[in-house]
Amino acid sequence: MKNLFFLFLLLGACSDMFPAEISPAEIKKNNLILDVRTPAEHEELALIQEHWFVPLDQLEPTSFIREHHLDGSKPLYILCRSGKRAEIAAQKFKQAGLKKVAVIRGGIIAAEKMGLPIKK
């Protein structure tokens, strides 16, 4: 009985697993990306590929999920300057019920260093 309980616990944990972060090199053209930097930062440097922009201090995950019809079938990747604000945003989305959320490791700084198309 004890082993069965452990197995259910393990299976439950595995079913909810999703990478907490991805490398900028893993970004694909059709990914859902949210940039949570400030307007000045976004104006200075931004991904060329399609993405949403909502500064972290204005982000309301529940409204965002509803407005953009996010049903959790596709992951949401969150970008900031280096990763700290993206982690905060990811936690907010997870608390709002969106489970497939990941931070783009190293943020826009890493994306630029890896040669991703950036608008300056």
C-alpha cells in the first residue's frame, strides 16, 4: 500500500512537469511569447518575431489569459531583460491556473547574444 501511494504521488508530480525555463535558442516562430519589460526597454530592444508586450507592473494574468484565449494547450514563454521579472510573471500565471509557462533564460540579453532577430 505504501508503494502504491508513492507511485500515485510520483505520477501526479510528473503529469504537472513543465520546464521552468528554456534557452533563447529553443524559441520557435509560432511560440507564444510575452515580454514583461518596461516600455523604454521594449522600445530600445525587442524580438522581431510576434510577441505580446505587457509591463510586469501592469500584468493581470487572469485577464490576459481570458483576453488572449489561452487554454493551456500551448506553452507561454515569458521574456524580460535577464530573467528575474519573467520568473515573477511566470509565478503569477501559474497561480492563475496556467501550467505551461516557462521563462526565456537570460532574457533579451541572452537572445541578442545568441543572434536571435532583434529590433533596435
